[in-house]
Amino acid sequence: MSFDSEPVRTVTFDSYSTLVDVDAAEAALADRVDDPEPVSKLWRARSLEYTFVANHINAYQPFYELNRNALQYALDAHGMDLSSDERDEILAVYHELDVFEDVRDGIERLRSGGYDCYVVSNGNPEMLASMVAHANIDDLIEDSISADEIQTFKPDSELYRYAAARTGTPIDEIAHVTAGWFDVMGAMHAGMQGIWVDRKGSPWEPFDGEPDLTVETLHELADALGV
């Protein structure tokens, strides 16, 4: 690991699985599906895969719509036939996902240390607005930057460069914090420092280097930055 705290003055955060727990979406499936875990995992995996493919075939859709399509595929793959209203009710959980317990206090520490904090996410603006409000961090986050603004998903370098411009920060003075391995790689490739939030003790991907820093909670990042 090669984290250098000295140049960092802005911290950007991914949203889903980093600040809020997408595994909570499984609970929304539990009332309608006999075995929700594999459906939930396939839903999340396909949702991310659709963003990767969309970047390469010029097939952008707002993330909420891609997520809807991914849910439909996961249900179809498991032979589940739910009504449109039921699918909408499941999707709506993305507006009120459970926030990880370290998030508010951790971001407060970073703010107290003088770091500007932003959200940079694939989520479309409406999703991010509700996520920030539900997580009760709207007073701590300077702004939310959505892939929808340039219609390009992570890990395309264009999104990270755009985020740097939106924050008014040189890209090499940004630490990007995310639970997504592909997001870490994308941020580092674009010129940010990549901070991997590994809340589950997962193995790192065995190619193209390692994160600049790996933490279990945002408090560990605050410690690394000396605040």
C-alpha cells in the first residue's frame, strides 16, 4: 500500500455498499420471493455488469432504469413472476437503504480535519438526493456528483476527471473511498488515490496492483489522515 496523506484535501465517496448497505435490498425481496439471497446477488451483479457494458456500446440509461432491468433479469432467471407494482416496491428500497454505523461520525471527523467531502456515484441524482437525506449526511456532504451528469459510468476515467473538476480539486489531491474494487481501480487509473472500504474481509482482486489504502471503516481513513 502506498497511501500518501500529505496531498489530500478532498475526499470523495461512492454511495452503494460504501455509505449504505445494498444487502438490505434482500429484505425487500424476502416478502415476495422464497429464496431471496441468490436473487439479490444476481440483481446486484447484473446491475453492475449493465453499467460496464453500457459504457462500451453507447447504451447509457439512468442507473435506476438499469437497476430495474437487472431486477427483472434476476427474477426471470429464478422463475419469479412479480407484478410491475411489486417490482417498483422492491426498487423503491434504494431510496432508503440502511446506512453503515460509522458513516456519519467518520465523515464528521474528516470534515473537522478540513477535508471537503463529496459523493461520486453511478446513481442518478434523485437516488443520491434520497440516499444522502436518509443517511442524515446532507449537512456534511458538499455535493453529490452523478454519472448521469455526463452519462458515463464507473470505472471510466472521464467520470473521475469530471468529479475532480466539479470539486475544483486537482485530481491527485483527491482520495476516493469505495467498496467497489473496480471503482478503486478506476479512481487510481484516473489519478486519484484509491481507498478500498473492505467491510467483509474480502480478498482483493489479484490483478493490476493494490489499493493505496484498505480500511474497514471510515474511522480508519480518518486515522490515516491524522484527524
